Amino acid sequence: MFKMEEREYGDANSRTRLDSEFSNMKGEEVQQHQGGYTLYRRRWFLLSTLMVLNISNAMAWLTFGPVAYKSKEYFNTTLDMINWLSVVFMITGIPCGMVATWLLDSMGLRMSVILGAWLNCIGCVLRVVSAIDGISESARLPVLFTGQTIAALAQPFILFAPTKLAALWFPENQRAIANMLATISNPLGIMLSGILSPILLPDADKMLFLLGIQAIPAGVAVVMATFGWWSSKPKTPPSSSAETDSQPFKEGVKMLMKNRAYLLLALTVGAGISLFSVATTLLSQILCPWGYDDEFSGPVCTSVLIGAGFIGSAIAGVIVDKSKKFTIVTKVCFTIGVAAIVGFGIVHHHENQRVAIALTLGVFGFFGVPVYPIGNELAVETTYPVGEATSSGVIFMFGQLQGIILVLVMQALGKEMKDAPQSQCGSPGEGIIVYDMTVSVYAMMGYACVIWLLYVVFFRTEYRRVNAEKAYLEGTTRQSLPGVEATAE
């Protein structure tokens, strides 16, 4: 086990002097902060790097969902196989997630982010190779799967980093918004993929153009990470909690498994991740039998879903930064988000319901998407001083496992439609088999309701990190976490 880097920062005055000397050597601008802590302006560049990485990786993840039938036609395979191009991200996220969690908490942010950037870039390049004219038709799908799998290996390194970055580089009144911006970039990439895929792939033979355009952000991200990420953490900390060493990986995992509140949080927030992943993966297939084409399910529905989610996450991030009411905010968001899923299930299989479908997806995005970034911050509060990557990483792995099961169940519940004159699935005249996903959507609704009930009724926790920082600012000598008086919501 690698040892965490020591953090001997001293008192406020020595921290300020050290920071001033270091900033002069590096030519960096710093800002003074409460309690003698200092902030580096470079934190915003690091945040932007992570945002570009998240956008690029999310675009690779769900490239084929909005154009599933056209992708099936180009690669001469089955619809289930096209869905596996998305499911592979969920599968690799579980074993690779353990490695990413250990690496982030043991070796630091810099190595993990650079590794994730290169894996993502290599995977995207191989995806482009799969569509080059010189590649034989029999080799296209294996090369595509190889590239997709390599890009999938990058996902945990990228998705687990936001809470770590926020904790090490941002003050307590900016952590939630920083975590939100980095985390919401993943759905933003999904939105861009939902918009661009149908536009860049009007016909199946334009696949090379689609994959080439979507590889550009991966190249930009690898340059930003490789040449712009100089260190895992600043020379001096932004807050008192950033001075505290996280628990070693093995001990941290043991603490998580004994924390009942955290296990419930991991199950329920993980379920929220899986519901979002499944909805974005299968949305085109759910809607196209009822006369809704790729241009509606992709550019319109995905934009409404994630655009509203971005706005909702920004508002929720500001609220929890100011109020620290993590639990109340997530319960309200969970309640309204699940109600929106129920509404979508009621209207999705009726023709000429574009406004109602878009409205329910917008409400789901506005209230449902913020649950993930705020849930990550809540996980850190529930488990402090366990490493941030460990607590958020386990939630993500819970979500991926549930997502795999949910996709497989929904695919199995889909029924072949013998007569679908209104269908907009695939290219006209291709004789494509169309599946009715109504029962699948009802199953998703039921699962969402059960998860909502568990979270709203049973989840309670104390804010360990907030209480530790309050004790420090009040001049309380903090020897160990259990000695702190804590309030619960």
C-alpha cells in the first residue's frame, strides 16, 4: 500500500507565508480565505480539464443509443449487441472502479486523471479505426468493441475524481458547486451525444464522420490533462478538512461496509444513476415504435432532460453550499424526479404526445440529475474521514451493477410488434423488427418508486465533515471523529 503524502501545513501564518513563497516560484495567483487558508486560481483550470474529460467519455458511452437502429444496420449486428456497447461501460465500471478508487486515494488525482484521459483517447481512436473503409466488415465490430471497452475503462478514473478535486482544491463554500460542475459534465456529454449522433448520422454510411467528430474532445482532454495537471493537491490546503489524511483504502472500505446510512445511500443514489443511464441508453428504442423519430428522442428529449438537469444541479449546488441541507434537498429532488418517471411511463406509448413526453423528461432532469452530485457530497459527509474517491466510487459501482440488471430486464420484457405502421425505428424499408418497451418502462417505474420509498422513509445521517470543520473553526481540539457532537437530518 502506498503511503499518503504528508500534510504538515502548520498554523495560519506559516501557511500564508509558505503559500506566498510557492506562488512566487510558480507564478501562480492565490486568494486569501477564511482562517488563513489560501486558494489557487489554477483550481478552475483543473476543474475545466475534468469537465472536458467527463464530456468526452460520456459522448463515447452513449454514442450509439440515439441511433441504435442505424448503428445496427452499419455494423450488421443485432440491436441487443448495439445496446451492449453502452452496457460494457457498466460492466467494466465495477472491477475497474475498485482499481480507480484505490489509485485515486493512494496515488493521487494527477496520475489517475492522466491515465483516464489516455485510456479515453485511445478508445476513441480505435472507434474511428473501426469505421475506416480499409477495415473488413467482419473486423469492424470487434475493433469497435475493443475501443469502446478501453474508453469504458477510463470512466471510473474520470467519474470518481470530482469529489476528490473539490475536497483538495476548493473551500467548503465552493465544494458542492465544483463537484456539481464536474459531475454534471457527464450528463452534458450525454446530451451532446444525443444531439450530435442523429445529426451527424443521417444515414448509416456516415458512421466514420460521427466517430471522428466525437473523438476530438478526447484529444483536447488528453492534452489538457497531460500538460496542465502538475500536482494532485495544492501546496497549502483550502480548508481544515483538506488537512486531514483520509483513511487508507482497505480500512476505508471496511468503514463503509459497517455504515448503514451509507449503504442505504449507495443503494438508492446508485439506483438513481442506473435509472438515468437506462433512460438515456434506451430512450430512442422506447419512443420510436410510437412515431417519435431519432431527431425527437435525441436532440429534443435528451437536450430537455439534461439541459434541465444542468440548471437544476446548478441551483441545488448553490443551495447546499449555502445551507448544507444535503438530505432535505436530495429527498425533495428524489420525490419529484420519481413522480416525473411515473408521468413519462403513462404518456410515452401514446402518439402525438411530444409536449407531454418532453415535459416529463424535463422535470425528471431538473430534479433527478442533481441527486447524483449532491449524493456524492452527502456520501463524503456520511463517511468522513474515508477517502472521497472511495465513498463516491462505491456509489457509482452500485449504480453500474443495478444498471446492468435493469437494462437486461428491460430488454427481456420488450415484446416484438407485428404491426407498427407508425414506427420510426431505423431506415425506411429495411424490414427492422420493432419492440414494444411499454412493460419495460412500467418495470422501471415500479423500481423507481421502491427506491424512492426506501430513501425518503429510512435515510438519516450526520454531517461528519461539516461538524469537523465547525469544531475546528470554533477552536475545538479534534483528536478523533467520534468525539464530535453531530446533528442529523
